[in-house]
Amino acid sequence: MHVASENAHLMWNPDDPSTYLIRSSMHHFRPHQPNWGFRKFSLMTDLAQRLGYSSHSSIPEIGIVNLTVYLRTPRVQDIYLQYGNMRQPGRILVGLENKAKTGWLNVLLQTYYHINAFRSMVYKIPTSYNATADIVWALQRTFHAMQISQVPVSTDELISAMGCRVGEAQDAQDKALLILYLLEKGMEAREVGGNLKRLFEGQLCTYQYALDSYQGSSRCEMFWDLSLNIRPYRSLAESLRDYIQPLGVEDSHLLGRGQRGTQVPTIDRFPPVLHLHLKRYEYNLKAPRFVKDDSLWEFPDEIDLAPFLSFSADKSEPSIYRLFAVITHEGNENGGVYYVYLRPTGDGPFVKFHDEQVTPASSEEVFDTNFGEDYGDMYGASKSAYILFYCRVSRLQELFGDITDADLPSSVGYWASSHRCRG
């Protein structure tokens, strides 16, 4: 059974109805999502200020507050037409079905799909129209469906190809790297490997110096993402500075047994698409278990990464990066939901993709409400940014160039036409 529901909760001051606080939401009730509830409550200080009282007012001081609830149950088709897609010039932005705790996959697919250079790369991988249980073929068909559909798209085939089970909570960060790993392996098997590296691969170098002899050694390696510490920092810039801070080391494999020294990590190259993982989960010895950290941590719309490059790095190309996507987790360490705010064209306004729902997003929603808060656990499950994607501004045209049906591989075109004929 499928039932759609739209509701709005209005709290207002009976002495002055022009002062009010409103919260609204929509949910599509179906077998694998049979319930819904508020994950966060309004603070008394915010409530008092919105209703025209002092922020220090207590409930007895506020007195009477009226609560009005609006509820409607439109047709599911109308919900899909209103929330299931969103039209932009030359394109339709479509949602993805949630197959029971597959929100992690949906946010990653939306992010990768809207990087047109990535989608074009996937389309160019040679495939056979009758291939099965193959992530490349499944990803091609899923992307094609997202490109032409006007209703939320199924991810069943891709879930099967990845070997994942529905109904099991997954970590979006772990699965992001798994998708790229499986895709790279699929490309290498077809002798077209290495293309993903041009989009996502940067370079790190680590230098170590012995304290007694001042002799040193170095090692360079590639990275596909950077995992940043949140505490005790308050911003992206502070966490990046922490990432490249010298560290004291002992008995390292670069220095040798019994040697004490200093380790200096450096970033030699940032990739065109920079994947930043925020360490929101930490082990609490008192619990003892992993807990989610929703503490306040800010990130900018645009950032110059040149100050975080090594002295020897090539700085001929500007290192200005613009925010492309924010993958948000709302909930706690025991569970929650994922959704993503992204710029479908790499520039311009943000759009929110939450499973089947596709809606415009304000700057306040993208930034302020995703920074986290220092009192998160006291007032219910909080939401905060978990993964950020930044794109190099000088590569935006290359990353987000137009894609049409003509770019589809012939195998996908043949498969699509044959299935239309059968239908």
C-alpha cells in the first residue's frame, strides 16, 4: 500500500498571530518506509524569540501558545510530479527509489551522475547489451534511466551488481570508495583503466627526518579522498592545516627501529574533484562505542587550496575550488538518513536530493543547517555534513560539459530500445 502525506505544524502567539514558527514535511508511506517522525525539536530559546518573547522566557512566562496542524493526503502520482523530479533548462532532475536503507547509494549516485565528465567516462566503457551482474553495465543503465526518466528510478540492478543487501545500514564514505574501486576494476578488465584517476586522484608525500642524524626519507602515494579531523577545529581551513602539521614519530618503517624523528605530510596535487570525508564518528571510551560528533564545523562555498600545497607543488593552475555537493547524515551512530545538496551544473543554485524527492535548496539550508551544532545530542538526533565534494573552478567546463543521448554507448541504446518494444 502506498499513501502520500503532506503536513505543516504551525505554532503561533494568540496575542499576535503575525508571530509564528512553522515546520513542514512530506512523506511517502510504503511497505519499506511505514513510519515517519520528527528527528529534531525546536529549542525553547528559538521558540520564545519567534513568538515575540524574551529568549530567556520559561514556559509559564510564555503562557498560551496555539498549535495548528495542516494535513493533506494527495495522490502518490501528484507527489511524484511535485517532488519526484525537478525541471531545469534542458534537463529533468529525477529522484531515486529507496529500497530500504539504500539512501547511502542514492546520494552517491546523484553526486557521481551530475559530474558529467564521470558520467561520460562511464558511458564510454565498452559493454555488451546482454551483460549481467556487472557494475559497469548496471551503472550505465541506471545513469541512462536517470537521464530520460520523469519518475524516480529503481536501483535494484546496481544493488545486485555491487553485492549489497537491502535493509542493512551502510556507511556512505566506505561505499563511495567501493563504487570507485569496483568501477576502476571493471574498466581495467576492459583495458580502459586509469580514467577515473584523472578526476579523483591527488598526491600526498610524507617526509621523515631523524632527530639525531637529521637524515631523512620520503614516500609519495596517491589519494582518492582526504579524511579530516573535526575536533577541536571549527572550519575546513583549520582541519586542512591540521592535516599537514608535522608529527613526532618513533620506530617508523621509513626511519628504522629505535629511531625518533619528525614526520611532515604534504599535499603535492589536488584532483579536479576533491572528496573530503569528515570524521564525524569517534570512539567514546566511556560508552564504550562509536558515537557521532555533530559539533559545529563550517565549510565555505569557495576556497583557495594553494596555501595547503607543498613548496614543490606545481602552482601554474589556480587552486580555487567551489563547493559542488554536500552529503548530509541526519541521525546518530545507531542510524539515520542520507540526503545530498548539489549543484547539477557545477555552478548556480543547489538542489536537494532525498531519495524520491527533488526540491530546490536555499543557501541557509545548504550551509548553516549542515555546519552541525555544539548541543546536538541534547535535543535529539542532529544533522551535519558528512562528505563534501569540491571542484576546481578552472575545470568546471571540462567537468560539467553537456551530455546528450548521442553519448550513450550503443549497447545501452540497443537494450533500451528492445525493452521499449517489449513494453
